Amino acid sequence: MNVVHGYTLLLVFLLGTSIIFGPPRLAPDAWLVELIAVVPAGALFLLFVGLAAAGNGGNLFDMLDKAWGRTIGRMWTLCYIVYFLYIASRNVRDMIELVMTSILRATPPSVLIFMFVLVIAYAASGGIAATGRLSVLIAALVGFFFFALALLLVFSGSVDTERLLPFLSEGLAKVLVVPLKSSIWFPYGELVVFLVFCSSFGTARTFRRTGWLAMISACLLLTFSDLLQTSVLGMENIVFSIFPLLDAARMISIFNFITRLDALVALLIILGVLVKCAVFVHAATIGASRTFGRHRRFAFSSALLVGAFSILVTHNNAEHFEEGLKYVIYWLHIPAQLVIPAATLMLLRIRYRKGEREHEPRRLHDRLEPNRTRRGRADA
């Protein structure tokens, strides 16, 4: 996978559902939250880069085995498999909620989910390199439709920059706290899944540069999206909006001819969720193949599990969003994205240094032995 494919894959992955939802509306200046969140998120990404460098070309599951041992490492592998499938199911649920709200109101959710998981299984079965090539086209489509939506909002007269005021109405402290509660872990922390594919990026340095470029690009696009949504809806309305970009698109009206471009917004999230879920499912497939044998036909069954989880994960939309903000971050994201990777990196460093100290006397003996042999031959 070349640099362009890797960059577009990371960019589409980061945008995913974030371009629709943005940061949680816990502070009035949501666009400022995006700019602040990229700084601690960059520190978290450096943890992933350090882990990739310490893994010496292995994937996440190899690192877990080396650091924790075979038994505990397999246990963490199973936990990550479930984690990847669960996060993919939440993304599918987000997509289904939006599609049913905008364009397919009368279609049963089970039918939509089954059709979508078939596409996810097909995309995941092609491998990460094929998904990277697909992401180039999807990134171009997402960028084109997103900026077309922005231009239509401007031309329709729906944008009013005064709606961005007052600036920091509740102080800077609340804006600084929001990234620590949510924005670091979603979407930036989900880049932990690419530790399964870090060898596809080449060296750890290439992975770091590509990731940094994708994170900065995603931060700028998400900031622009939040500014656009706030300037259209206003702070007093955007707080109560579940899909703010969808509500903003409904404000488009050019000569009463171009109106209600809900399908455009739905297409944005469908394409983003497709790539994101394909990455998660493919990572879970690699973990399952490693754990349960050398069988590589887990993509379809994993996609079916994603579809089942998306139906069973919550009972309604309100419960779905509450669970994502209150429980998933603290019970899943922080352990899987910070605690376990940090502990794994520490154990790898300790074992590496211990191995270096154990092999140092033997290396010294190997260097001295030829000299002794040559001296003995000279004396003879």
C-alpha cells in the first residue's frame, strides 16, 4: 500500500461518522473543540507509533503475544476482536439511524443492515490494500459532495457568521475538558486498529508521517464542518440536533428548486461507514484467523456479527447515543486505546532491554574468542 492509499484510508476512516455528528455538544464552541482535540490525540498517536516501532514489523496481535505471553496475549486478542466488531456495529447503527431519518423511512432496519453487511464483508475480504485503493475514490467523492453542500448553503443564504457568537460564552475551561472526555477517543483513538496493519504502511516513520498528515487534514475538515453547521443552525439549535449536518442540509433552498439534499448527506456517511467498518472487520478477521486457526474466511461471519450487534446494541436512538458518551468511552475506548497499548509498550521495552543485557556477555565472548585463537596460533 503506497502513501496516497494509506493517507486517504486514514482520512476517510477519521471522517467516517464524525463529519455527521462532530464532537458532542458539551460546549458551545464545538469547532474550537476540534482544534484543541488534535493536540492530545497526536500524543496518543505517538503511543501507537512507538508500539509499532517496538513491534519490529509485527501486528497488534504479535505485540500482545510478545509482551504478555501466549495465554494472556490470546486473551487480549479476543478482547480486541470483540472491541473491533462492537465499534463497527455502532457505526452501522449510526448509518442506519441517519438513512432511516432521511431517505428510507419505511424500509425495515433489518433489511438495510443485511444488505449493508454484505457490502462490508465483500470490502473486508479484499484486504487492507484493496480498501486503501477504494478509499482514494471515496475520499474524492466525500470531499466533492461535502464542499458542494457548503457552497449550496452559502448560495442559499443560510450561512450567518454572527451565529458563531458569543465566543467562549462559558469560558475556556469547559472547551478544554471536552476533548479529554470524548474527542480524543472518537475518532482519533480508533486509529489503534491500524496497529494490525502497520506493516502495510512500511516503516514506523512512514506510518507516523502518514498518520499525522491524515489527522491534521481531518481536523481541518471537521472544524470547517462544525463552523458551517453552527453558522447555519446557531448554537442554541445545534445543541439539540442529533444530525446537525443533516439539519443544515435541509436549510438549502435555491429558487425553491434545489432543496432538501438529505440524500447527499446520507451518501457521505454511507461511504465513510463502509470504509471504517471494512477496516474493523478485516482487523477482527486477522485476529480470528490467528486465534482459531489458519482459516481466512471469517469476513462474512464477522460482518454478520456486526449486523447482529448493531440491532442488539441498544433499544432506541436515545439509548444508543447515551451509551456511546457515558459507557463506551470509559469502559472500552480508554482501556483499548490507552491502557493496554501503554502497558504493552512498556512490557516490550522491558523485555527488549532484558534480552539485550542477557545477550551482551555472549556477544563479548564471541568478539574475544577469535583474538584468543589467533594468539594461540601465533605462539605455536
